[in-house]
Amino acid sequence: MRITLAGSRHFGVKTLEMLLAHGVEIAGVVVADGDDRLAAAGRAAGLHVHVQAHPKVIEASEIPPGTDLIITAHSHAKVTQDALKTSRLGGIGYHPSLLPRHRGIAAVEWTINEGDPVTGGTIYHLAEKMDGGAIAAQEWCFVKKGETARELWERALAPLGLKLMARVIDHAKAFGSLPSKPQDEQFATQAPRIKAPVEA
């Protein structure tokens, strides 16, 4: 199982550490910023690190040959359809909500703002529609009263993402395929970036 990891920041590093401990081969690490902590961690592990030509897009030419699966971890770049086709199993990402609820960049913030008592995490297939691909794995958790978005992410959602990602990788290794269940569009909601209030 050769995996290409695209991502950034702390969750990208934690995903890299999980993959290294999980007995898979890492074909390469793709980052938008060469100074990002994931880039540094990739270089420290002796891996090939590629900096995207365009921060918001990952092209087919940026996926190492022989990739079985592309994984995104805190990546805000769109993996093109051509890039996904270079990978035997396509690509998957982690979204910190019970998709199709709260599709978008601010899922955890919208969970708090909407007062959701329950949330969760979803491993989903990368697709043309943002956060709209089929579900590979999903699990729920409670939201504590008074919890901030950051606290919820650190306490429950980030660890859940690593657990679900490992589960899907194990399935792919055992069966040579990914679980796939279409999202139910009637329950889809959007979670766009929340603008900070303007000071008076």
C-alpha cells in the first residue's frame, strides 16, 4: 500500500505519524507551503516532499507514480479528477462532521454555533463536489456544553479522524478496495468560513 499524503499543520503531522506507525509505504508528501510543519516532518522522516505549484490545487503531475491511495489531512487544496485517476484507489479525506451535515471549511465552528449536541467525523472519498464524496467511515461523539470549537477538535474530533483513517487503510489493505456509501443530499448543510465581527 503506497500512500501519498497531502496536508498541513498539526493534523497533517499526526496523520503522517499514524501512517509511519501503520506499516504502509509513503510515496510522498504534498504541501502548499514548504515551511509548513508537515513539510518539516516529512523531510525529517526522509520522505520526498513536493510543494504544490498552486496552493489551492493538486495536479496529477504532483502525485508520485505508483500511488495506491491519496490521503488529505488538513489540506485546503482541491485534488483534481486527473490527480485522483493516477491513484489506484483514488483519494480520501477526513471531515470533522457527520457528513453531509456541515460541508465546508468551518464545520467545527458551525457545530458549536448551531448548538449541535452530537457531532462526529467522516472519512469520505475525494470527489468533484467539495465534501460531497461517498462515505468510507463515520462515527459520532457528544459535544460538551460550553465547549469551544478548538476544544472539541482537540478532545474528540482530531483523535477520531486518526482512528477512522487507520480503519479505512486497514480495510483497503485487506480487501484492495474502499468502503463506499453515498451521502444523502437531503440532509446536506453548508459550513462556510465564519467572518470575525467588525470592531465598532
